[in-house]
Amino acid sequence: MGWIVEEAGFDPERVTTNGNKFMLGNGAIGYRGTLEEFTKDQLTACTFAGLYDKVGDQWREPINAPNGLSTRFIVDGEQLSLFSSEYESHHQSLNIENATFQRSTVYVASGDNRITVKSQRFVSMKHLDLILMRVQFHSSEDCEVTVQTGIDGDVWDINGPHLENYESLKRDGVIGLSAVTHELHKTVCVAEGIVWEENQFPENDVRGADTIYRSIPISCKAGTTYSFVKYVAVISGEQGDSPMESALSSVKAAMNTSYEYQLDRHELLWKRRWELTDVVIEGDKEAQFALRYSIYQLQIIAPTHSERVSIPARGLSGQVYKGAVFWDTEMFMLPFFLYTQPDIARNLVMYRVHTLEGARRKAAEYGYRGAYYAWESQDSGDDACTLFNITDVFTNRPMRTYFRDKQVHISADAAYGIWQYYEFTGDETVLLDGGAEVILECARFYYSYSYYKEEKRRYEVLDVTGPDEYHERVNNNAFTNALVKMTLEMALKCLDILKMNHRKAYDALIERLDFAEDQHNLSRMLQGLYMPQPDPLTSVIEQFDGYMRLEDVDQKTLKSRILNKNEYLGGGNGLATTTQILKQADVVLMLHLFKNLYSQEVKKANWEYYEPRTEHGSSLSSCIYALVASDIGYADWAYRYFMRTATIDLTGESKQYVGTLYIGGTHPAANGGAWMAVILGFAGIHMDQGRVCLNPSLPGGWDSITFAIQIKGQRFRLSINDIEASIHSEIGNHSAQAFVIGTEERTLEPGNGLSSRYIGKERGDGLVG
Amino acid sequence: MGWIVEEAGFDPERVTTNGNKFMLGNGAIGYRGTLEEFTKDQLTACTFAGLYDKVGDQWREPINAPNGLSTRFIVDGEQLSLFSSEYESHHQSLNIENATFQRSTVYVASGDNRITVKSQRFVSMKHLDLILMRVQFHSSEDCEVTVQTGIDGDVWDINGPHLENYESLKRDGVIGLSAVTHELHKTVCVAEGIVWEENQFPENDVRGADTIYRSIPISCKAGTTYSFVKYVAVISGEQGDSPMESALSSVKAAMNTSYEYQLDRHELLWKRRWELTDVVIEGDKEAQFALRYSIYQLQIIAPTHSERVSIPARGLSGQVYKGAVFWDTEMFMLPFFLYTQPDIARNLVMYRVHTLEGARRKAAEYGYRGAYYAWESQDSGDDACTLFNITDVFTNRPMRTYFRDKQVHISADAAYGIWQYYEFTGDETVLLDGGAEVILECARFYYSYSYYKEEKRRYEVLDVTGPDEYHERVNNNAFTNALVKMTLEMALKCLDILKMNHRKAYDALIERLDFAEDQHNLSRMLQGLYMPQPDPLTSVIEQFDGYMRLEDVDQKTLKSRILNKNEYLGGGNGLATTTQILKQADVVLMLHLFKNLYSQEVKKANWEYYEPRTEHGSSLSSCIYALVASDIGYADWAYRYFMRTATIDLTGESKQYVGTLYIGGTHPAANGGAWMAVILGFAGIHMDQGRVCLNPSLPGGWDSITFAIQIKGQRFRLSINDIEASIHSEIGNHSAQAFVIGTEERTLEPGNGLSSRYIGKERGDGLVG
């Protein structure tokens, strides 16, 4: 363990999940953890961030680039393969500290000849178009080996084929394969050069319709190691660009350095990233590893290079979920970046600024004003979510779902991200650069969406789907109403800030958006918006109007009614739809987001009510139960839910199908949730009016946690053990920062440290037997 | 034909539909058209009006009384049966003029012995608890016949057993069987006496757990006719009553008269009913018969005796649809009674007064004020409609439907019935006797139900199901909004009338209902209520918000997607739900109800748009298409839809299953629709501010129609031929009445007649090929 994910032996059943588990990436491209001899049949994929394609009526989804790492060995006329060849051992590992993937396989060829193949690869964090792989092999006996290495353009597509008009070339020893996307005619290029480390070998070119390979026959001497490095560039370009030229020169430039040189640069950047983000847990190696692995997964998909892409719900692990960006980013991943790498956080939130026009189009399409963000957002911000998003397993017919139409909280999520970034960093430019416009347009959308109930003198938010997607089209979902209220507040605060600090921009914005009347509308609506309250007797907040009247069935009974293991529990005739069973944290998520607004009693009552009724059909659920469990002192429950969240991509035990739809891949929201469970949960950190509050409650067995955070451009190093929290303000910081440890408020000057004993939460473990 | 429904031969496949087709009844009890030797296996039923029972969690439904007509013949030790015995001929008929049922069967017994069994029966219109049957038989050879006749308490129950604690008795030759209902412990009694017409025969009593029979062995002489009359009384009573005593004395009293005497009294009443209701069509015997048959069906189920029962959607033809009263009564049957027998109409509308408390409970249950009438109403007015009203054929699981929750137009329908009665009769007592309260409470319910859309400055009616049940939970259904508006108007007019004419009652009502503020609310809402308008380009009125964006598929394509012939096309995953295919007239029904508010152009455009998209999955649909087709001059279409409506219970070709649910039975709404199609459609009669307007358009081939109507207590006789309408005001009428024939207004004094040539509608037959 430590920093290494490893697996010995080869299990064909694990090829798919290992593709996720051993992933590499740099935010611009992701490369699945498959072996270099694998093809699309093993779901090999080199996935672009932010590049999408649509074929016919099929789903629009990201493009997988041709595989520039493709390499196979032919010994005595037979291709070595873990599926069909005899092998003595196989071992593969991922080093999450420096983001390298290694494999080592010993095949048994004819006679007793052991052929050992090793490789190491990394997706450069320095040059975002570069992937490097070093391949080494030797045999125990003299033999004839043919190495075939090149670019495989026969890529894995779910709703493709996305690439057409393939062209291959070879120039100065560098090979290239280009293709054009079906919908937008963008060019996708992969160039590859190889450098043998000891000898040179003559090679033959082998070209297919969508492949270009070098075929290199070698008379191997027993015991001699042969090795070469592949330098691969993966680039896309608009019509009229010359991406192939860029790819070729990128490869050539890299070839003029060395594998070690590039790896050094790569490792250096990873070292810096870990300095910013690592969380050291003393006393629980398993938790330590799972958390680091979660952070690793977030780092390989974080866009450092662009504010026009955000993080898809399945990261860069392929085309699942259409490569679309959901609310997952703002609500489950953003806190990690906000506290550790606000520059990346800015990219993520600015993505919503760049997709505002799509959100306006969606609002208008449904007859509303303002901005209704895409439930499944891609490059343009238009909604990739289809109206029939699930297939009914009983009839094999498309099922009408309301994810796209009714999950209106997405606009609040988008606005919240921007606001959170502003609050954490104090960076008003994000508001001036379009963030304010997004927030105002989202608030306007909610005014346009909601209704006034005259009889009750209140505004209501009707016909929505909250986080619990098993209950579509409900009225006054407590979570959604709370987020609508928050959006109204943010919009009004935002206007105040602009008016105070940027009067010209304020005037221009109000005029351009014709917002004067809506400003009054928002104020009035904020006063009158209905917020479901805790029941006076039970303290439970009803998830939506009428929830409590649904069948209160236990999960075991519900599951006994299932007729097909892949049947969708929500939707028109779903088994959960008519019951109180919920897919994921809904009211409880609200209690996390607005933790200061609710008493411990209310939080406990709701956690206890909803927890047994939650099916956790979403990977977004467990971390929220962990967070609120921490908050209310249910430490054992918090730990259990944290571990479930933190290990999801290590065990691969998540839901793989909904209806007939494959939904496997990585789970960045759960990865972000794991980080939140530790920092916001166990360390109990939250921001309150500019002060950093700590309310720690470490799991039993944990000696300490140590980590760094950034607040308004200043860095702090925190270490928390069972009784004491220590904080150090970095010497480069510019001003004093207030901290509240437990109930004690302290101010910390730059370069100084403080320690404070805290009183742990009263432990009550609720339902734990 | 003429007045006789007949069928020769015996087809076991037609036993169920013949049970409907040959029905007898008198509004208090219905007796299915089965043969006297039949049992529950052939769906024999003697169904009470207004008496319901519920067992466990099953559906509450009407009670079938023990069968007092049960009679079987045993010849040479074998029971004669059309299913198993050899027979030479079988013939059965229903005379709709005097409401008698006849059968005649010639069985072939051992050797060449022909046994002829004949019977005639009627359900007395004079004594509503009485059923009489005369049985005659003879044989062609001497033989031993045992007649078994008595009371069969082993009744057909869909969701029973409803009867328990059976007791039988025999007193003074009269036998009786009583039982107690499961839920409310009401007593159900059947008494029976027989009188032989020539000889007396000794009899043995045969009693079973739920049966009591007389067994009468007879040595039959060849060629001698033996005959007896059964006098049967069917009575129910509350706990503590002595219904058995009533039943016994009812039978005895009848036995002291004769079959002929009772038949005379019965026929006399039927003659009177036909005088009031017959429509004579010259030139089209088929239409003449179908219309008379429809009127017959309405007469046998009309409650002349009570204002606490109304007409169930399947009449008194059994337990189908829970014996519940739907909107069918007010919207499809009431016009017939209003124009012909306003005393019965009063009973029907007063039923809503007596069930107001149930409607208040339903409104409160859903969090609204006012009266939300039951979608499926029984004795108490509580809703018998279940939340899971259909079974999914693919999973055999109950399917959540929203008939009960969302078909809010039912309250307007109930209020409309009362108001219509008031307008037709001028009888203000119906308002004072509770009708006004119903109308006010329904209007209040709509205010409580609706929302204000501030942005659009209008009230909207959200989340409803209109007549087209394939589209549940829609917003601003044009039909529903129109009915809500009408209800607001009725409520305000009603208040004006009471204030003007009955000031004390007005003050008391306003105070009792605490209605002062709501009176203002209703006025304001009436001003601001959103009414979907015809599209400026197409003149089509969108059925509900977003309807036009649904898939515009043709019916053939839709039906090609059907996987199971009984699958429900509506509901969560229904095939029609996501398309523009509608179950039944919806916008077009609105155009009928408010025909004066829409231009011919709008009516034509909507009829043409919706007609090809209407699946007519409800028997309420065709008559409305006939009516509007008449209105717009599409005479051929009108005739086609009229005949479809008028023959539904003659052909038995209606939908028999929805999901796994049997929905067969009679179709009184279609029967009422057939009458409407002729009188309101072809004759083009409607009321406009106290004037009777005629706008005739007879189908091709019809020479004339002649009929009577009653308006405000005055009777008029109308005769319309191709060019002229003649009207006669009865001599007993009290005042002048205004008529408008075409565009000509005429006033008719009591005892006088008038004739007026009219200009027929311009004929355009739209889509007819």
C-alpha cells in the first residue's frame, strides 16, 4: 500500500473495473488502466476532456482518441496475450504518488522460453498532450520476436463511430494517424515516435484502414534486455487548424529529450500537487490509502489548462454518462479544489459562465426566463440529457424520465459554485467575468419557474425532482426550495457587492439584463418563499409535499418485489416511486449544506429518519451521510460511510447498470466526497463569515490528520489529533486569519502557529447496534 | 326489430355480453339478462342501487342479491342445460317497450322427447322490490320432470364475498333467504312465492348453506302445458330493520293479485315513460332501434325513488367499476333526463348534495378547502377510486394512477349538474336544498387548488388530469380550466340569485360557510384565470401546456408498438402518454359544452386536429365527436359516431379489459350520448338565455324526428323534417316560450303550434374520404 495500487495475476473479469482503477490522466486526457496490447474489446480508451460528438439520433458523448500506446509481441508467430497465451506471472501497479502505471508479465513460449514484458507509462502533467511509455522485454532463450507498435484507431465507442476519414502518415520516423469527428468535423490526431534505448532495428510499416503500426522483427538473445520508449502526442483541433503538425512537433520535441527527463518534469508537478492536497492520516493505513487514492482520482481529471471544461460525472474514464458534467462537480468535487487549489476551482466554476448561453436556451425552450443549466452539460451547455434516458427492462422500450425537465436545482448548484469560489477566495473578478450574470440569471429562472399560492401567501416551487431521483415531479422539495432561497440571497448579495464596489459594471449589467424589475421580484419572493419546516413533534422535515403519505416500506420488503435485477426503481412505474425509499441523501444533503441553520436535534432526527430509507442508488449518497453523521457525533456511522465512499473505485463494487444502461467508470463525486468526509466531516472544518471553524471528531483509532488549506490566497497547515488542533500560517501569507476551534476563537498572524485543545463531540451512535 | 331485441340459437361466448344486452331494471335493482337456470358462473346478478360492501383491502363494490329467479329442470335425472344438453332451438328476446324478457327453449331429451321451456320476466316499475317470472313447460312425450326453483345465494362477487350469515326460512309457502353484508352489516333479503296456474304439486324443500329451493317432481303428460309464476321480492335494510318481514309481505301481497295484474301496472308506467322520452325517427329503422334501445337502458337504471343514489358508470349491470358514480352522470346522462324527466334529473343532482360531506373530506385529505368530489362515488361520497387502479400487464404489479388525485374537473361536473337543473327548471329549491352550497364549495375548492403565476399575471390550474386520461398530471388542461371558470361564474351567479330572492338563506349560508372573503377571491380569480386560446395560425387549442411538443405519431404506428393487447396506454410508462394520442374527446368536449363561445372555424380546426388523434378508449368519446360534427356540419361523421355510440350495448364490441381489469357491462353514458347526438346534435337543440334554440341537420335518409321536451315545467312536442321544424306547446302549459329556429325567433303560447322552415347547415365533410 502506501502509494501503490497493485494487482498480481490476471482475471479477465476484472479488466473493465481495472480500466477505471488503474487510470492515468492530466485533466486534458484520460487513459484507462488497460494493457498496451488491449483493444476496444477491453474498453481501452484515451478520452479527451471537452470534445464531444453525436452520430444520428444516438447520445452525444466524448471522443476516444486512437490509442498511441498500442503494442503487441509476436513470438514464434503467435501474439502474446494474457487471454490466450500461457503465462507464469502477471503483475500491474499504479503509483499514485507520481502517477505512473507499470506492468510486468512473464509469458511461457514454446519449449520453456520465458518472455518477460515490462512497461511503464505516464500521462504527462507537464505537456498535456503527451503520453510516454517505456517498454522492456527479454527472453530466457534465443527466439524470434516481432514487436508491433503504433497507433490503433479502431477505438471503443458506445454510440459511435465518432471518427471518420482516417489518414495515416509517417514523417522522419514519426507516424501519425488523424481522423475527423462525425458531427463537428474536428480533427483528432495522434502522433507517435519510438526510440530504442540500446540498438536500432529496421521496421516495416503496416497500415490498415484505421491503424498504423511499425512491425519490428528482432532476433532476441537469451537474457538480453531490449527496450524502447514511445512518445505519443494526442491533439485535437478545429477545422482549419493543423493539429497533425502540432502533434508531430510535440513528439519530436519530446524525443529530443528523454523518458527520464519527461518523467522528472511530470513527477515534479505531481510533487507540488501532493504538497497542496495530501492528507496524512496517522493510525489507519487503509483509510490513508483510500483517501489518497480518491485525491489521486480527482487530480488526474482536474482541468488545470482550461476554464471551458469541467469534470464529467465519470471523470475521463470513457464515454459513460455521455462524458457530461452534472451537479457532481459543484456539490461534491468543488470543495476539495476550493480548499486546496482555488485556481482549478476557478476553472471549474468559470465553465458555467461559458455555458450560460446553453442554459438560457434551455430556460427559453421550457418557457422560462433566466438560466436553466443543463442536467447533463457538455461543451455548449445545451442539455445532453435525453427525455427517454432509461430503457424499461420489461418492455425494452425507452422510458420517459424527468431528469432533464425537472431537476431544477442544477441552476442553483451552478450559481453556488461561483459564489463559493468568490467567498473562499474573495476574488471579485469571477463575478465581473460573468459569474454575477450567471447568478442573476439563475435567480431569475427560479422567479420565472415558481408560483404564488395566494391562499397560503407564499411562493412555492412546484413540479421538481430533487436529488432523490426516485421521486420525480414533486412539489416543494425541501432541498430544492432551500437552494432556490440561497440563489435569491446570492443574487441580491451579488448585486450589493457590484453596486458598492463596481458601480459601472453594476449599472451596465442591470441595463443589459433588464434586471431592475426582477430585482424587486427576487426580494419579494425571498420574503415569501415557502420553506418546509421540521415537524413540531418529530423534528423530521418532509422531503416534499406528501412524502410522508407514501408507503413506509423497509428496503428488504421493497427489494423482495424486484422482478429483474436491473430494473429501475424510479420512473413512472418504479418500485420506489410510490414508497418512502429514496435513492440518495436529499433532506440530509440540505442539512449538510446549511448546517448552521439547523439544530443538532433536527439533524439527528432527520438523519435517523432518512438513513434506513436511503437505498444509496447513487454514489453521491454515502459521503453526505458520513458528513452529517460526523456533525451529529455518530462517529462509527461516519467512518463506515466514509470508507464506503473512499473505496468505491478501488473495489469496483458500485452499480454497473441502470435498466439496460452501463454506468460503470470512475466516481469523482465520491472521491470528492471522501475528501469532504475527512476534512469537512472528521476535522469539522467549515467557513463562517470569513472565519475558519474547526469542530473535529476523529474516528476511533486515528491518531491524527495533517493537511493544508488555502483561504483567500493564504495557506495554512493543520494538524489535528484526538485532543488538540494545531494550525500554522505560512510565512508568505499576508494577513491575520480568524479560526474558531470548537467554541474558542483565535487569530493567527502570518508565519505563526497556534494550538488549541478542543472538546470532542458527545458521541452518540444512534442506530449502531 | 321495432321494439324487440332478440337472439336465436345459443352461443356460450355471448353469455357475458348478453347479460348486459338483455338487462332488466327499475332504478332500484338491475337484473342481468341471463337465463333463470344460470348461476354466478354465467355472471348472473341482481344488483342493488346504492348498496355497497367492502371486504378487507379489496375494492368496495355493489352487492348482488341472491337470485330469486333461479329455476332448473331435471328430466330423467339430468339437468337441462344449454351448455350440456341437446337442444333443438333456443330463442330469447327483450321487449324494450314494456321491459319484459322472454326465453323459449326446446330441449331434446331421451328418445325423441322434446321438452319446451318458456319463461317471461319483468322487474316491476310499480313495486321497485318486485320481480315476477312466469315459467311454462311441456313435453312431447310423457316423462318425469323435477322442477327446482327457489333462491340461489351463491352470488357472483368480484371482490367478495360480501354476504355472510345466511339464513333461510319458509313461512306459509313463501321461502326467504337473508344474509348480512360484511362491512356495514346491512341485511339483504329475498323472498319468493310460487303459484301454479293449473295444478298444485307437492314440493320438497332443499336447503344449502346459501340456497333454498323447492324441488317439485311432476309426471308430465305429453302435450300438457304446466306453468307457474314466481313472485320475488328483493329488499335490503339497516341493522334493526325487519327487511325479511317486508319481503315476505311484499311477495304475499303480489301473490294475491296475478301476473297479468302486475304486468299491466308495470306496462302502464312504461307507457308513460315512453310518452315522455320516445324519439320517433322516420326513414332509418336501424337508428330508430338503436336510439330507443339506448333510451331503454337509461330508463331501467334511473332512480325514480331516491335522491340518494345516482347512476353508476356501468348502470346496474353488476359490480364492474365498483358500481361507482362518475362524471358520466352529469355530463352524458343528465341532459336526457333534464329535457324529458326533470324529476329524475333532480334526484340525480341532489345525490351530489347528499355526498357533499364526502367531497369535503376528500378536499381536506389533500390539503384543500371546499369540496373535491369523488372520482368514483358510492353511498357516502368518499372516493372509491384507489391510488393503484390498474394492474401492469408486464409485471403484474399494481400501477399508480392519478384518477383519484388529479381529475379535479369532477367537482365542476357535479356543480354543473345542479346548475343545469336549475336553469332548465327554474327550480330554485334545488339551490336552497343544498345545491348552492355544493356550487360554492366546488368553486372554493378551485380557488384553493389553483396557483397564481405572478410573471404572467394569471391564475393557473396545475397538475390535473383532464378527460383524456392517457395524459395524467398536466398543467392548464383547456377543458379543466374552462370548467373551473364556469364554476366560478356559477358560484357568483348563485350568490346573486340567493341574495336577490332569498336574502335570509343567503346571509345564513355566507355566515355558515364563512364565505365572505372567498367571494372576493372567486371574483378576482375569475378575472385572472388563464384560458388557453386558439393558436392564431391554426386555430387549434392546445389540450394542455406542452401537448403540442409531444410526439405526433399516428394511431397505427402507436399500436404497432403494443406488446400486450391489454396493456394500458396511459400511466407512467404508457405508450400514449408521451404522444399526442388521446383517449377521448377533451378539447372537443369543451367545444361542445361551450359551443356558443367558439367560432365554427375554431370548432372545425379542433375537431379535425383531434379526431385522428383520438383513440376512443372511452365509451364517452364517440358521442362528443358526433355532437360537434353535427354542429360544424360534418353530417356523415356525425352519423357514423352516433351509430357507434348508440349500438355499443347491442354489439357488445366495447373494450372489455384495461390491464388485467374487466370493465365490461352496460354503458349508460354512451346511451345518454346517443340521445344527445340526436336531440342536441341532429336536431341541434340547445338553451340560450331561456330560449330553446334549434339548428337542425338531419342525417341523409332521415325523413323526420319527433320527440317531446320539458322546459321550466312546460311540455313541447317537436317534429323536424328536412326543411321544416314544427313545435306544439301542450295545452296545459302556463306561459309563452321563446324558440329560435335557425336564426328566426318565435314565441309560442300554450296550446298553440308553429312551423318554421329552416336553412340547413352548409355541409362540409372534412376528412371523410
